[in-house]
Amino acid sequence: MRFTKHVTIGLAVAAIAASGATAHDKPGKDAANACRPAPVLLMGTLANDPTSGDTSFQLMVKHANHLGRLYAKAGNPVTVALDAKTHVRKDGAKSSVDALSQNDRALVLAKVCRSDVRNAVKSKSALPAMTARLVLARTPKSASSGDGK
């Protein structure tokens, strides 16, 4: 009787250990190829007048965050790509690309992979394409509305 208890307990422990050992048989993530998104913030004025079918526009950059300065140094005006996920707002209201006009003040938020930017900087090649996630625009202040000074 005692022997059967020991055999039963031994088989149960072996079954539990075997199922636990095979439970994590999924392939792991490749950390080298993982994309860690980094924010790119650009502020400036629109250098062209995009139409309704355009998938990009030109931005004359005046202010930027650390990654944005890399894009501004590479060439000004910077080409900003747009896609279906890009949110565009003009003067506080939801808008579309064709509502934007030349010389509008704009703030562009985009995301790029840190590893792609790092590799481009190390190899001194072209920076990866940047697709905007959010574009906030305002019409420029008119010259006739002076401060009265």
C-alpha cells in the first residue's frame, strides 16, 4: 500500500513538471528587431499648399525636439508623410489636409523607430521616413491686426 502511494505521488509530480516544462515552448521576441517608437515633434510653417489627394506636405521647421532637430538638419523644409491614421486639426476644429494652406503655423507629432534613426545616424545615411500621427495647424496672424505699439 505504501509503495503504491509513493508511485502515484511520483507519477503526479512528474506529470506536473513535464507539463510546466513544455508550456513555454513559444518562440521569444527578437529584441534586436523590436521597434521602440520615439516621438518626433516639429513646429514651423507650411512651405506648400497641400491639396485633398496629397499624402505629404513640406514644413519649414523653426522648433523641434531632439529627434526633430536631426530631420531639420538633414534638410529644411522637411517632408512630412500623411496616412489614414493621421489626425488633422486646424484652428481647434477637426479638419482635413486640403484645409491646410501655405504659411499656416503647424505642430507635427510623429513616431519613428529609435533603432532605425540610430542606424541611419551611425551609417550617415538618410533618416527613415516620418509619418505624422497628429497635425495641429493655425492660420497665420494677419499683418493688419497690429498691436498698436
